Amino acid sequence: MLLRRASLQAAKPRPLSDQVLLRLRELPMADVALALGITLRGTKAMCFNGHDSASPSFTVSKARNTWKCFGCGEHGDAIALVQKIHGLAFMEACKWLSGHFGIIGGDVQSGRRVHTISRAPSPKPSNLPPPATTTNPDPELYTWLVAHCGRVKESLGTAYLLAHGIAPELALKCGVVELVDPARAYRVLEKHWGAERIRSAGLSGKRRALSWSGYALLFPFNSEEATQYFQIRCLQSSMKFFGPSGIPKPMYNSQRLSQLQTGSLLHICEGVPDAIAMEGAGLAAVAVLGATSFRSEWVDELLPFDLVGVPDGDAAGEKFMKFLAKEFRARSKSIRFAVPPKDMDASDVIARGMNA
Ligand SMILES: [Zn+2]
């Protein structure tokens, strides 16, 4: 497999210099919001906490280069926003921003380190692609990338999947693949598609490299024979799930809806592994990736089914549950909830049953 050869060592974090921190905080708020998939209309957007239904409360201040939500009161700088949206610790958020906006010295060298190990030439700074402008979903490129990754074989990946209730055959059936070496993957992608196409697909920032480093699993969102989107789960950093930058998150497993009869039981999970684990247990499931990604037209698509919401057993899960309840109540549609025990999610519950 093209993207298989790699070294699987995690890079040690290095302290950030004050200069790098300053540069991260000076990144234009609107650009950072866009990179995180937040669509601003002027200086306003719907809040990522999901409480906005009609008018947007999330606001960026160009003068102060900060953001604030007038609904829930959350506020902060660029780094804080990355932490919120991607669920990252401070250092990881700095690393994400540095990587995305091509700021050298922000502990973004881990990708390069893998690069060096695989004996590749370093990219020349003079060949940097033009500054980021717009991003668009690119099913053609996503399909190609997923097809050029291998089925999950590394123990890092199989162990993660098993812990989430996903046996290897199930992962294969759902098209989950592993991307071992992002530096090599970028070179292969660039040769085939060119740097600008990769960037506009939301997979790289200003730097000629993918937006993440280290071993990762890719969870494709397939429909009509193409990968419309995918989620990335890096297993060599604390980065949680994320997708191509600036691309709206679709519903996971939405093609399942057309196979179900009216009145059938359908689970709405909060995470992709949860939906896969439930499907593996014979339960129809889709995943809605948090309240921020929910689109009101999905209510219409989901109305015909007997709905069970499956939030995570944490504070965010509670918010998710309230959000779904509100969305469906507004349409006089009932939805039940199956709440996992505290600090567990549906896939944990299924994994426990599987390993018992
Ligand atoms: Zn808010």
C-alpha cells in the first residue's frame, strides 16, 4: 500500500516561544473561524454550542481579534477557539494552528521528522502555495485518498477500534482505513492532484503538508459510490476527531435512511465509532457530529423513523441531547434517548459487551 511505510514514533512536544504564541494570537480571527468550519456572515455565526436556532450569537471582534458568544458567554482568542472546536489541550491547539497556517517553530516539526525518516527532500519555502482562500468538499480527491490507504492492520489502529466495539471485519465493511505516514501521503497526493487542490479540499493549510501528523484512522462518509467527507482520528497525538478544514460535516451513514422502512428504529449517535458499533450489533444508526453540524433539513429526513438519540455520557452529551430534543419538539416529533453510564459512550458499552 502506498501510504503504509512509516515510523510509528510519536514526536515529543517542544515548548513554544513567545514569538510563536504571539503570531498564533495575531492570526485573523475570521480566517481561524473559517479553518474550523465556522461560517461567518459578516462578523456573526451560529454558536458552536448549538443554542442558536434563529439568530447567530457567536461574534468575532476584528479590533481585538477575539471571539465571544453573546448567548452562552464563552469567549477567547484563536487558540481557545481551536481548543473548543477540536476538543484539544492548549499545546495541541497551538500545534494545530501552526500546522494549518504554516507557522514554523510552533512544534509542527513532527510531520517533518517522519519526513526525514522516510528520506524525502524537505519542501522548499519558495514553493509555498498561495494563501488560503476558499475550501470546497472534494469527493473525487477524498475517494482517491481513502482508496490509496490500507485496511487497518497496525496494532495501534486495531486496538483503538476494538476498544470502541469495532471488530476488524466490521471496520473493513464500513471502509475504515489507516493512514500511517501523512508526509508520504501528502507527496503522493501532491503529485497526483497538486498542492492547490489538496488545500482547497481542506486537507492542508499554507504549509505543503497534511493538517495532521502521525498515524491516523480515516472514517469515510460514503454515498453514491464516492467518499463525500471523512473523519480523521490521530492516534499519536491527543487530537480528537476532526475533518477537512472548512468543510461542513455531513450526517454519517445517511445512505442508511433510504434502506429503512417508515417507522423503523433508528439511532442517532454523537460519534462515528458509536454508529459503526451499533450497526455491528445489528442496530440501524447514523451519527450527527455535534449540535454545531446539525442542519435543520435533516429533521425532515429523520421524521419517518422511530428515533432514539444516543448521546455520550458526559456534559457535551447532555447538551447534544437537549439540542436534539428541542429540534424535534419544534416539529412535534418524539425522540427517545438511551443515555450510556457516566463518562461512557455507546461504543464503550458495546465494546464491554463484546469483550465480556
Ligand atoms: Zn454560545
